Amino acid sequence: MPEDGRAVVVALTAAGEAAVREAFADQARREGQWFEPLAETEREQLTGLLTRILRARPVDVP
């Protein structure tokens, strides 16, 4: 890391880390609920289709 002030190291506090873990857990639960109505084969098909779309996107699109 450059020592000339172009970069800064930051870190989460313990409370921040706990908040991030909780937010990710909440989101994972929501996603599970969204896809609950789909059968396993439908989830696999959807995953395959979305993967194809992502792989085919232009490289200049973030």
C-alpha cells in the first residue's frame, strides 16, 4: 500500500461486523422465501438461464 496518503485502511468495529452478518442472514432468508414456490428443477433451470445471461453480457457493462 502506498505510504503517500493515496490509500487508507478501514475496518469494521465488532458491532459493524455483527450488523453485516445479520443483514446477510436476513437477505439469505428473504431469498429463500422468494424461491420457495419453485420446485428444485425449476430453481436449477432458473439458475442456468441467469448464468447464461451473465456470461453473455458485454464486457464493458459493469
